[in-house]
Amino acid sequence: MIFENIRNLREDNDKTQQEIADYLNIKQTTYSKYELGKINIPIEVFIKLADYYNVFLDYLTGRSKNKK
């Protein structure tokens, strides 16, 4: 599953994949695979991203169009 919202949020906040990967304490290539849907995103990562961007988990996963 491709999670467009995590890419869109990153770009809207003028962040690089490397910056977000550093925040998550993962490799940039791993983060890239998350955005492309090549590997599953652990729930812990979703929670950290939701906290970082101050959005709902449902928004990150595409289940809702409401950020908050």
C-alpha cells in the first residue's frame, strides 16, 4: 500500500527523506520504501509520524481526509 500522505506531509513541511529518517532513527532507504509502499510501516513509526506532524493516524493511512 502506498501512503501518499506521509510523502505529502514531508514535502509540505519542506523536509527531506533523510531528515525524517534521522528523526525515526532509520535509514533513508527504509523511509523511501515506506513512502513507496514497498515495505510495511510499523505502527510505532506511524505513531511517531503522527506526533511529528500533529495529525491523526487515520489521515496518515489515508482512511480520513481530516488531518486533525
